[in-house]
Amino acid sequence: MATPPSLDFEIDEEAPASSLLYTFGGAAPVASVVPGTVISTRTRDAFAGALSTPGQLPSQVVDSRFLNPQTGPFFVEGAQPGDSVAVHFVDIVPRGAWGVSATVPFFGALTSTPETATLQPPLPELSWFYELDVPGGTVRYQAQQSNLTLDLPLDPMHGTVGVAPPLHEVRSSLAPGRWGGNMDSREIRRGSTVYLGVNVEGALLSFGDGHARQSEGETCGVAIECAMDSVIIVELLRGTYTDWPRIEDDDFWMTTGSARPLEDAFRIAHLEMVRWMSELLEISVMDSYQLVTQTVLTPVANAVDTAYTVVCKMPKTFLPPVTAMQGMHGRLRATTTR
């Protein structure tokens, strides 16, 4: 069997934050890849390395214009509007021995924000540094204002993965939408495949925002942020367009929706699942609506970004054997598990 093409893409660890990529769309590709390429690369953490010493606070060292740097964009050869790219995450491994989280003034689910302004001061600004034991599979939580230490399971993921938006738009890497972006879904982990509709020639795929672990919802707005060594496979589904990002792993088919208010994100994710199951199972939309109502799980990926993201998960075990998305996830999994 032929060896798949590969690309080892090096990032400049010393590059200043101002020189990195902070958008989806609006940037020239850094490399061109053919479908099926295995990309081994690195990502910078969400603070681009600026928050690196215990005791530092984001407001002291972080320029808010330079958050969530992306690796890419990669030009996928042959990708045209109306297609979808499949991004399979082969491996996601924290690169260093630490990760960091923080409370940021007027950002997070339990504080006033510019969108929900109230007459009160921000919550205290604090930072938490986590020891990462990658071989042991743990992250160490150390309370800042209390006496508590816990070893939590390491669960690496990427908060961002996306393509260039439609209509020549350029979107911040802090925002999620139809193009993907900052969805902050824990489902984007090793072994999962993300499907993204292509809006411009070459798709212009980027990803980043590594998290050593994160809650559903990313409550304070900052996960355990860390740089990652990641391996992905990029494939192309010609003639199949994905309106909103889909995710597939060995156990679930998943749809996403990103919007404010949260109920609209819920509606988008569930509407996409109803449509998908109607097509996949060859049943009416109303029958699919009923099936979805009785079977799916609905984690909130994030309740803190410029738009909130909800994921709708359909367990594969409930359904008869069917093939979705041209069987792409199964083929990619077979490639990586031989």
C-alpha cells in the first residue's frame, strides 16, 4: 500500500506575537497539500507564550489583539466551494510541562461582559499554572486562594479548527461560526474527524488553541491553555458541502451550531442533526425530529465566546449500520490504527 504524502511544517517558536495568524480568511497559505496528506506541526498556546511565569496576569503581559494564534492556513489542492474538507486528528500532545488558565476582566460565563453590561466591577484577575505529566496522563490543579491540590485527567483537544469563511469575509480566531473557528468543543480530540464546508478555492485550513483539558462550556473562558505537537490528516469530500461543522468519532455523529443567544446555537445544532439523520436514514424530517428528540446528547462546547457553540451528538449504537460522509472517518481511522 502506498505511503500517504506527508508534511512536517515547522513554526517559528521565537516569532513575535504580532507576526502570527489571528484570523480565518484574509491570509495567504503557508503551504499547499494534496488530499490525504499527513501534517505534523506545532501550535502556539492561546496567549502566544506571553503568559509563562506564575504570578503573571493577562492584563500585564498579553496584548488583547494577539490571542488564539493559528497554524496555517494550508491550501488543500483541488478543494472548491461546494466541497468539504475532513480533518482527522491523529495525535494531540502538549509540548511543554505546563499549561495556564486565568480569569480575564469582563470575560467569562459568570461575570459582566461587554455584551451583557452591568454596573459592577470585574471579577478578580488571577492565573493558575498547571503541571502537565504527559506520560502519566494528568494535569495538576493547585488552588490559588485555598489549600487544595488535585490531579485531573489529561484530555488534549484543539479549541480552534476552521477554513476561510464565505463572501471574502475575514473572521477573528476568537469567533466560531459556519466556517468552524473557536468552537472550543472537547469533541475535537485525538481520533475525531471534523468536516468543514469549503467556501474558497483551497479551503485555507488553520487550527490552534490547544487545551490540556477543558470543561464543557469553558466556564471562565480560559481552558488549560498550552502549546501542542499535533498530527492531522487532511482529506477532501468532493461535491459534499457541510453547512455547519460536523464531527465524527467512533461512537457518535455530531453537529454544531454557533450563535447568541445560546438557544439559537442549540437550534442550529439540532436542526442540522435532524436534517442529517433524515438524509442518512431515509426517513421524513418529522420522523427524524422525533428520533433526535429521544436519543441525542447536547453538550455546550462554550458559553463564553463572541458566539456560543452547542454540539448535538447522535450515538451510533442506536442506529442501523449506515455510511456517512462517504465513509471518510472509518477510512481515516483505518489508516492510523494499522
